[in-house]
Amino acid sequence: MIAYIEPYFLDNDADAASVTGQSFDGVSESLHIQGEILCGGAATDIAGKDFGGMNCVKPLAVVRPVGPEDIAGAVRAALRSDKLTVAARGNGHSINGQAMAEGGLVVDMRSTAENHFEVGFLPSGAFVDVSGGALWENVLKRCVSEYGLAPRSWTDYLGLTVGGTLSNAGVGGQAFRYGPQTSNVTELDVVTGNGDVVTCSEVENSELFFSVLGGLGQFGIITRARVLLQPAPDVVRWIRIVYTEFDEFTRDAEWLVSQKVESSFDYVEGFVFVNGDDPVNGWPTVPLHPDHDFDPTQLPQSSGSVLYCLELALHYRDSDSNSTVDKDRFELSRPP
Ligand SMILES: Cc1cc2nc3c(=O)[nH]c(=O)nc-3n(C[C@H](O)[C@H](O)[C@H](O)COP(=O)(O)OP(=O)(O)OC[C@H]3O[C@@H](n4cnc5c(N)ncnc54)[C@H](O)[C@@H]3O)c2cc1C
């Protein structure tokens, strides 16, 4: 069954204020923040929508904080009020309105993106302290270009914020080895529901730490995360394999993710696509090689309406010889 959810529209800023009975002037006077408070116009339009396009609820205002104290100010303003709500918004890629606050305050975390970027080294390994509002693509670029390091676990799509994915889980092709992104952070700075700024980890304020990770922004707002790093590969071999049969696809996937580290791929992910030329969900979306799209003439006649794809990658360091790159792991035999 496919359920269709009727979008709910609030048409103007007066509507947004009437939801909670709060006036913009009243709220903005009580906020006392250094950053911007925006009411109406593009800022509230954008914060009233998300990637899913199913919900549309206008906030009273968008707060663009300069740091944790501004975020704490917004939370305290909500605490003082009976009805005002606050939601952190990363890059708005939620699909069901999770980063919205109807008639409330949306805290646009992107304004804090540059607040932290510091790489450190401990006996246990390297890490980077980054802002909750930073985009993963920028974290990755800086870690690789300035230090030759990379986070151990990424999302596939990197136009998401650190706080946004840590509030979910953050999964991609390395999660089979390192776990989701939530398993690859060791410390957080969080603005709590009381408006306090608290540092937490597995050993310090651990209840807050484990609540905030995967907590959909309901237990606090992440302003800094300490993310584990590892050496970035110099060369990556990228492979895609298309299957017509679901059983073969899952059998291979399960086998690949259960191999020992030294004999497995570094990235394994599977997805399903439409067996047709649909530009959004079909063959055109599955380049098998940078220069070649999927070739449907090679499909067996019996193939069904959907196809399955395994995406694999092998990571190499410059020190690996070319012959190793050519041979390595292609000797893996298929599971029985
Ligand atoms: C095109 C696309 C590709 C995607 N690819 C992947 C993928 O490869 N792997 C994957 O795991 N997911 C993926 N997702 C899902 C994505 O991880 C979640 O939707 C994620 O929450 C989006 O991050 P965001 O920065 O846009 O957060 P938002 O959508 O803005 O916010 C998400 C939730 O986190 C809360 N939040 C935001 N910032 C903070 C913060 N600093 N502190 C506390 N709470 C906060 C919000 O209130 C909200 O509840 C994808 C989504 C899309 C649309």
C-alpha cells in the first residue's frame, strides 16, 4: 500500500505567528544573541520545507547562531515560553519534517560550520574536532588535502551536516567495517534542553552522549563532534556489479561483508534500480565506468523490472605496487 500524505501549508508569516501566539518582536527581543534572527522571506521559506517535500510548516523565525551561546539563547527562549518550539536544522535533507518548528525557532546550524576544525593525534589514533553545522564534504576535503587523513565512516552522499547525520546514524559503504558514523565519534559538545553547553563522551556525561547520537535532535544540539580519522587512500579501485537475481545479489553482499579485513573490500554497498531508462531511477543513474553508462543490451531476456547493483571499492596506498593493485583480491572466488 502506498500512503499519500497531504502537505500542510501555512501561507504567510502571520499564520506562523498565530500557531503559537508568539510575536516575532517579542521573541527576538528576549533572545539576546550575537547572530542573526530572520523572520519572513527566503530564510523562513527554506526552513519551512525539507527534502521530502511532504511537510511545509513555517517557523516564526530562523536563528543563524554564531556559536553555542546563541543556540543556548534560543533554547532558553523556548523554555521561558509555553508554546515556542526549537529545531536544529543541518542541511535540511530530512524527508519528513524532522528539522522544522511550526511557528517556532529553526536554528540554522550551517552558520556555525567554520567554528571548529582541529586535527589531533592520540596514541589510539587521529581525530578531528568539527562543527555540528559543517558539511561532511568540507570535512573530508580539508582532512584529505591538509593531513592525508579521512573519517573512517562516511555517508555516501556528503552534502549533509555532521550534526544532521549523527542525529540519525550516518551509514555508507564503510559501515559494515567501522559501524555507522555514530560509532566513530568519541566526544561531543551539546546544547541541552536546559540551555546548558555540555561536553560529553562515553565516560563523561555518557547518558547525554548516547542519547544525542541517533537522537533526532530531541536530546540536545551538537555544536562540536570529535570524529575518528584514518589515513586516506592514495588510489581507489571502484567496481560496480549488476545482478538480475535478488538471491545472487544478497548472497554475494552477505559474503563480502563477512570476509576478514585483510581479504575484503574497503567499501561494500548495494542498491536497487529500475530496469528502464528513467533518468532519476533507471540505467542512466548507474554509470558502471566513468566513461560508460549501463548497457541494457547485455541483460538476459528474463530480467525483471528492477535490477540490483553492488558497489565495491579497494583502497591502496602509493606504497602498494601496481602489480598488487592489478591482482589483489580479484582472486576472491564467489561463495558456493
Ligand atoms: C539525497 C540524500 C542522500 C542521503 N544519503 C545518505 C547516506 O548516504 N547515508 C545516510 O546515513 N543518510 C543519508 N541521507 C539521510 C540523511 O542522513 C538524513 O536525512 C540527515 O539527517 C540529513 O542531514 P542534514 O544535515 O540535512 O540534517 P537535517 O535534515 O537538517 O536534520 C536532521 C535531523 O537532525 C537534527 N539536527 C540537525 N543538526 C543537528 C545538530 N547539530 N544537533 C542535533 N540535532 C541536529 C534535526 O533537528 C533533524 O531532526 C540522505 C538524504 C538525502 C536527501
